[in-house]
Amino acid sequence: RFQPLLHKYDWDAGIMQAIMQAESSCNENTTGDTSLTFVKNSRVYGYSVSLLQVRILPGREDCDSYKPEVNIACAYRIWQRQGYKAWSVYASGKYLRYLRKGE
């Protein structure tokens, strides 16, 4: 369902699909990491949202959206700076169980 959005970018869409599955079970309405929240300038930060569990930090307020196209675009910007290692499920290898053969 989200493949067309993942294929818009020059990352490995198969790896990102596996990361998405490991992070959120492909549920765009998921909020995570609520134990990592903090307040700055009267705004709460630190939680992660949607498909790729983008962490909302100062400067990423535009990523605070459950819309798949916004979440994936924000994830791409993170990937450009940090690569796949930005996702703990990649670093831990948890994403591998969702990686499809041939991708």
C-alpha cells in the first residue's frame, strides 16, 4: 500500500519497507517512544510518529503528522543525513525478519 511512496526516493525501498514493518507494523496511526518526551518552549518533543516512527525534535515540527506522504518524506530527509542506522530496528537487525527475499 505504501510502496509507491517509498519508491519516490533513492533509498532501498525494500529495506525501508522492512524498517516500516518493524517500527510500526505499517500502521500510520502509531505513536511511540513517549517515554523520551521533553518540553522546550512550551511544546512537547521526543515522541515518534507514524509508519517510520520519525522522532519529533526541534526543527522537525513539520514531521508531526500521521499522513504517510509526510512521514515518509521526513524519513527520507533523516535517511539522507544518517542513513539506515537512524532506525534502531536496522541497527539491531530486527528489520531483517521483514525483508523479503530478492529485495
